Amino acid sequence: MEEKPIEEQQIPSEVKKSKRDMLKERLSKKYPDKNFDDDEEFAGQISDDYDAYDKEMDGYKKSEQALSDMFASDPRSASFLMDWKEGSDPVIALVKRFGTDIADAVNDPERLEEMKKANQEYLDRVAKSKESEEKYKKNLKKSLKAIADAQEQNGWSDEQVDGAMQNLFKILDDAIDGNITPDVLQMMMNAQNYDKDIASAQQEGEVRGRNAKIEEKLRKSESGDGVGHLEGKNGTVRRQPSKQSIFDLAAQA
């Protein structure tokens, strides 16, 4: 049988994925610990990502508006920044664009005092920033070690730890912005009461265990050990009643 040319053979066409499937694949790569076959989780994650995007865009818009207002108040500031961006020495660019205003400010005692104050604030801010950065690096090193130890002890995967950290940072960011939801509050309440709930559950388990032992001893006491005591008349069997109280049995349990 003569084989048909390749162009005449039936080649299965590639199945085109739907937009929904493509979006699910994209989210699964970003959040590997989540199951997006669940419509609620799928829709919830899309909503969360949209909220994060809107929040980020609002931040950009505020920054752009602040720059726009600054440039509008004095167009020289835009020229100064462009010179600086192109590689000019910022001091030279400042003098180039503001000219005699710089000299006038230096020769004005009041404005000079303001500049000294502003410069000191700048130096304090830089010092605090460096101190905070060093503290952050030191604490982060300890935290990463503690997280690695906890991950090994609990058998958590890297994806699980990454997902938990992302959720933690999201909660912190939202809290800074004053965005606190009832779900987050409920989670904090559950965490706050965790040790108490565990202790209560252990205590309830111990009580149930003691009660079970007491019931078992009572049942054995009532049924006897299976051997009759020949103390009755004419060889009749008379059982010896237990002399243990319910309190004795509870103590033994």
C-alpha cells in the first residue's frame, strides 16, 4: 500500500486552550499550593490579585500626581531632574537650573538656617535608615534559620512556606494601610486561642479516659470475677458485694 504524502496525511490540530484554562495555568504557577479547580478559590484569587493591582496603581498615581504638582509649581525642578538623570553632577545641575536663587539662599541667614535644619534632618534620616537596615539584616538572618528549622521539623514544602510568607506579608501590608478584614481578625482569634483550645481538648480526653476506666471497673465489680462464694445455705452461691466506693474507683483510674 502506497503511503500518502505528508501533506495529505491527517495531522491532528493542536487543541486551543480556553482563556479560563490559560488563566488557571498562570495562577497555578504563581500559587502552586492552591487548587484552582475549585471555582470559589479560583474566583477569590482573581479578586485578591485585582485588589493588589488596584492598590499598586493607586500608589503610582499618587506619586505621579505629586511629581506633576512639583513640576507645575516650578518647571526648573523638572529640568534639574532630567539633567541629573542624564548623568550631570546634581550640584552643578542645581546651580545651572536655579542660578542666583542658590546664592541668595546661602546669603540669607533665615534661609541658611532652614537649609542647615533640613540637612540635619537628612543626615538623621540616613543614619536611622542605615541602623534599620542593619537591624533588618540581623533579624532576617535569625528568622530564616528559625523558619528553616521549623520547615524541617514539620515537613513543609518550599511552596507551602512561600505561600504562607506571601499571605503574611499581604496581611502586614493591609494592616499598615488600615485594611483589616473580619477573616483576618478571625484567623488571629483562632491563633490567639490555639494553646487554650489544645489544653482544653487534652483535659477533656483525660476526663473521658478516666470515666471509661471507672465504668469498666464498675462493670467488673457488678459482674464479679466469675467464681461464686459458697457461703450460702445448702451450697447456694452468694456473691460478696464490692466494698470499693465510686471515689476509690475514680482514684484508681
